[in-house]
Amino acid sequence: MGYHKKSLKKRLVEIAWEICVVEPWQKVNMRRVAQKARVSNTAFYRHFKNKNDLKAEVIRKGFQMVYEGMKDLNINGNFAAYGAHYVRFGMEFPHIYDLMYGNTDIDMSQYPDIEVVSNASFSGIVEGVKFFMPNNSENEIMIKAYNIWASVHGLVGILRRSDWQGNRTETLEWIENNLEEYLEKTTFG
């Protein structure tokens, strides 16, 4: 089967992403990805030195999706939607979220562009806090931004755990169904 080199690399990342949407990263292996792409293992290795390079591409794609979705929101008019987008991403793509924010065995210093896009997402939080707290010091803004960031991470964890354990309470269902209102009231209420 013929393929273009650039499109094959993109396709391999898409296949790894598709696997990781439904299964943990540990279920992704180079042979499986190559097989689904209908190429040889050798073709896979022309694009990736190892599995960590592929993992970095999946992580990069995840951060890019979070960033792209957040930058389109008007943080000045609806800052809570910014956090809700983040939470919904964590709920919709739990295994990818875990790759992005969990412990990873790859040396992230080898992939500085991932840090750039990750930092861009956090910068959106900082900008939103500055809008709502224009007279506060840089230190106060950073404290609030980290608090918001920790809150949305915690909320993803709580909501996901309740799904796994089959322990969905009315309160958690309300939070998930009313994320913007919940975040608005708990962040700047």
C-alpha cells in the first residue's frame, strides 16, 4: 500500500490517539499501530525512534486540543467556560488526559514544544484572572490561577473516579451538568 511520508506519520499518531481514546497508553504498541496503518514496523521506525516519540506526539496533540478549544472561548465574558472545556476534555479523553497530566516516563526536556503549548493553556487562566482581578498584585493573580488550575484538575479526578466506581451522586451529576455555573460560583463567587 503506497503512502506519503508526512501523511503516514500523521496517520500513525491518529491511530495511537484512537487506541488511547478507549484504552490506556499501555495498550498502545508500535506493532499494533503499524498493523492498523497497514504498514511494516520498519515504516513505523522511519517516523519514530521509539514509542516515547509516538507518546510525545499524542501528548502534544492533547495539549493542542485543550489550547485550541480554550483560546476560542472569550475568557473575559465567560471565564467559567474555559475551566469547563478543560474538565470536559478530561472526561471525554481520560487516558490521553492521564498521559498529559500524569507521571510519564519520557524526558519532557526532549520535547520543548510540548511545554510551550502546555504553558499557553495555563496562560489563559492567568489572563482570565487578571481580567477579573485587575487591581491585584502579580503574586495574588498567580495564587488564584494555580488555585483554579488545581480545582479543575481535582474536579476531573473526582468526576472520573465516581464514573469508575459507579458512585455517581446527585451532587456530582449536578456539577457535571452545570459546570460553567459551578465554576463561576466556586472560582469568583
